[in-house]
Amino acid sequence: MVTIQCKNVTFSNIQAILFDKNGTLEDSDAYLRVLAQKGARMIDAQVPGIGEPLLMAFGVNGDTLDPAGLMAVASRRETETAAAAYIAETGRGWFESLAIARKALDEAEKYARQTHSPLFAGTLEVLQSLSQAGLKLGILSAATTHEVRSFVQHHQLSDRIQVEMGVDAGPSKPDPILFLQACQVLGVEPSATLMVGDSVGDMQMARNAKAAGCIGITWIGKSDNVRGADVVIDRLDRILVV
């Protein structure tokens, strides 16, 4: 059991910490923005006039990505469904709309993946410190499990991360079943596990799963994006082992 200190909040008897990936460990802003822009352009090429509304739905305004927007926090399946709904509004059938959205996002993802997103400053050091303290660590992301595994492999985190979990065909955040499943794999109780994330969905998921606590991180200073957090931090090294 470990005691964790975040600013003026103390979490006692902690066995594990689960981290979100995009916007928490990984500075994925540029990747997600390119993914949204490329996907919207490809859909617009087939369904003219839909590109700009789609970008707004994705949460992209010029060169700015809304960290609380669809592209930043939704699962791949949810993003496909939202895009397909915009396409269907033009009069196309639902299955055709879904196929167009899926293919465009697949192609956009291949294009965007040509450049890996960097880790936020201090990520490696914090994960190393927590791991050395005996904590079990995992990643619980709205990205696909494949993306999570690729992230862990690319940044050589496999010696620190014991659970690599994304959202595939099942429930999405903020469904607490995701948190409960991750805890089960780690062999820990939710009441001994912290959640670290950058979205309201992360906080709601952990709270509904009766987690030991919720740490909201906002690298850009928007605490509204992590409403429900027990404590809000602006960098990962605020998470200290006491």
C-alpha cells in the first residue's frame, strides 16, 4: 500500500493507478487535429459541403482542438457514428453513411500515424517513480486497444505498464465497467486504485466505479474539462509518493 500526495490532497492505501492516454500521458493534440482535418476532407470529397460542419462536430476550429470535444475524448466507434450521422443528414442510407465514415477515418488514421505523438514532459520519470514504489500501473484509454499497445511499445513502457486497455467493441467511457475490468486484470480493488485523466468522462467513470480517487490533469489550465476530480494538477510530477 502506498500513500500518494497531490497538492493538498492525500490518497492512502493505494495499490494501483490507471492513466488515460490522449491528453494525459501523450501530447496527442497535433495528431488528433490532423486526423480530424484529414477525415473531414476525405468525407467532403464524397459528400460535398459536409467538411466544415464535421470539423466543428469533431471539435476543431482552425488550428485549435477542443480538449473536451468529440475527437479528443470519444472512442473511435463514437466518432464514426457521429460522422455517419452528419452524412446521413444528406439523404444517404445509414449503412452507406457508416461505411463512408469508417473508410475515411481509417485512411486518415494511416496518414496521421506517420508521426508519433510525444510524451508530455516528465511522463517517463513519473511512471518510473510510481512503479519503483510498488504501484501497479495501467492505461485505460478511449483509443482502441491496438493504439494503446502501439503507444506502449513505441515509448518502451512495457516494463512499467501492466494493463493496456482501450475501447473496442464494448462499452465506452464513462461506463464504470471499463475501470472495473482494468482493476480485475491488475488484481486490485477499485477502492485501492486511482484514476488520472483529462476529461469529465474519466472522472465520472472512476467515481461510478468507487475508485480511491480521481486526479484531473489539464496541461492547458481548463479545470472545467475535469469536473468531478478530487484534485486538479497541471503536470504529472504533481503526483508524489509520500
